[in-house]
Amino acid sequence: MNPTIALLPSALLGPAVWQPVRGRLRAAGRDVIVAGEPGASGTSVAGVLRWYLDSLPTGRDYVLVPQSNAGLYVPAITAQRSVTGLVFVDAILPPEQGTTPVAPPGLREMLQTRAGPDGELPVWTSWWPPEEVAALFPSEQVRAEVSAQQQRFPLSYFAQRVTIAPGWSDRPAGYLAFGDAYQPERVTAESWGWHSAQLDGGHLHMLNAPGEVAAAIARLL
């Protein structure tokens, strides 16, 4: 049997970001799921990992397709599920071993200015200038659907570290970038021998051009 394509959304946003691409891949005959239940991930590294694993039943093979900071959790998922391939989509690329912080120092410094007195951050779409956020969505309706699934995280979450399971990057893999924001990750992926591609779009390009993104994922697969 062909592996199941598991689309992994950022826990900050939720599964709505992948639903349009899921529909396109299913229409093309692919077995595909979107991992994660809306609003149920918890706010620790262990909680987010469990959020992904709970929606990936054992007993089947997967190709993991993480987007954004979902990439951080790929090594741990490969250690606990049968994973035959990877396609990172505008996603953080973990190191091959060791540990890595949830957020780099520069992002943590920026988030410190956003946290409230209780240490809680606003939802992800409130981190950036309104005009930049508006450009990420094709319509107000889609923005509302995605925004309804956003979770607030404490600043302390972004200081946690993720342990990297060894050997995770040994399986066949590819990297799909939207624009240049994740260019360093794409270059690293290519240095590891991964196939790569780039589409001209913003960080949530899969909402604006789900057919194009689905086709690019299928080509990398």
C-alpha cells in the first residue's frame, strides 16, 4: 500500500491551513490526512508532540509534510511512527542531531515585547503588522476559519528545547519553499541531497494556491 500523506500544521494555527491542499490531493487519488485537532495541543513541547501523534495511528506508513514550526517535531515523530518520506513546506529544518530551541534568540526577543503581564502571547496573527497578515489570506472567510483555530502560547514555550531523534533525515526527502523567507533551510536541505522547489508566495501560500502547492508536493513525492 502507498503511504498516507500526513500534512502537519503549526500548532499555533491549526489544521485549517492544510484543508484546501488536502482536498486537492484527495481528488488526485492520494491517501491524505491533516494531523492535529483544533485547539487541543497544549503549550509544551511534549504536549504538541502528543497532539501530532494522537492523529497518526500506528500500523501504517506515512510521508510527513510539515509546514512552519511543525518541522521541529518531525524527528520525534519519525522515532515513534513508520515514516517513509518527508516533504518540508516553508518549514523549520531541525539539525540532524542534538537539541534545538523552539524559537531562535531573535524571535524570542521579539516575542518578549508581545507578551502580556501573565507571560501569555497573543495569537500568531497578532504578532505581525496587520497589512502583512491580511496578505497571507485569500479572503476574510478563510482568515476567519484559520483564526478560529489559533491557540495562545506562553512565552516560556519558545524557550523550550526539542530533542532530535538520530537518523530522522536519512529517509527520502524534499523541501518546498514559498519565497525566500526559508531560503537558508532550503539550501541546507539541498546540501543533504534533498530535492527542492520554490513557489512565489507568502508563508500561507497553500491557502492562496492550494492546487499549485498540491501539485508541487506531488512532484517532490
